[in-house]
Amino acid sequence: MIGAASFGLIAAPLMPFPYLPSAVALAFLYGFFFLGGAGYRILIALARRDAGAHAPVSWTGGAAASALAAALGGTLLALAGGDGALVLAAYGVGANVSYAFAKRACLEAGCCTAARPVPLLGGRDLRTVEIAATLAILATTGAALAVGQPASAALVGIGGHLMVRIGSRIARDRRPQGVLTLSGTGQELIPLLVVLGIAAGIAN
């Protein structure tokens, strides 16, 4: 929710309506795609009326769906002569804010699959390293937005988040498998690369 709110607050000036209603509408739109992607297995099970299906919530599904929506929105706005970079910068902030809170929850819940020491950093917990890296990315992205550089903010926010996700998977020995299938892991990596490529194209 906080990631969606961040997206809405940053991208609201792009809408031809009052700021607050625009921020709420865009936050809802971000949340719609993220939650829809996160629950795609649940939606499939409901469509099939399969009460016994294994349908866990998917972080990668949510990240993939929201990334593709941001890519489409940013591209269409840029083609129409608007500030597509601001949409992508807002997505970069929203994605990183969501990830920082998710990892914080992971720490509190004692998520075993992400509880790995990072030898290169003195054996610090991987989740703590991910949070610290994400906060650094957010600070840099925010600084770029503050000086009126949304294209740079988009590159830092999206590129930084992509690197954190890749680094996390390598550290956990969970390299992407089946990224072009609904059942594969790491589905968000290709959409993040697509959004990053679009951000780079807009910046040039």
C-alpha cells in the first residue's frame, strides 16, 4: 500500500485533475496491477474452480505485472509528448518502497529462504543488506527527482531494484528458471529489464 501511495503521490502531476484525487486514483491503479499479479495463482484457481490448488501469493508476479503496466504507461505517455520518465521514476520509487517494507516484514517473520549470510559483507544477513541497498537507491532516486531529473531517477530506481533482485537470487542460489512461464521463478526480471530499457530510451 505504501509503495502504491508513493507511486500516486509522485505521478499525480501528470493527471489533468486536482492533485489529491489524481494521487489516489494512480495509487489504486498501481495497487490493482500489483495485487492482481501477486494473486494470479489464486485467480487461476478460482477460474478453474479448483479448491485444492496450491495458490500462494507471488511477489514476483506482482512485480512483473506492475512493471509491465508502468512500461506501457510510460511508453504511451512519452509517445504522446508527455513526461513518460516521471511515470517510470514513480514506478521505481514505488517498487523500492514496497520491497523495503516486504523485506522488513521478512525479517520480523523470520523468513528462512532469505536468511543467508553475505560473506563479502562480514556475514551480515542478506535481508538487512537488501534493505540497506534499497534505502540507498531510494535516497539517490529522491535526490534526482528533487533536482528535476525524472529520467535519471527512473534509471537509478529501476536499475538499482533490478540489481538488488539479481543479487538476492544469486546469494540464495535461486537463479531464474522458467521466466517465460507462469510457474517459473524470477518472472519479474524480464519485465524489469523491459522497463529499464524504456527508461534508457526516454532518457536519450
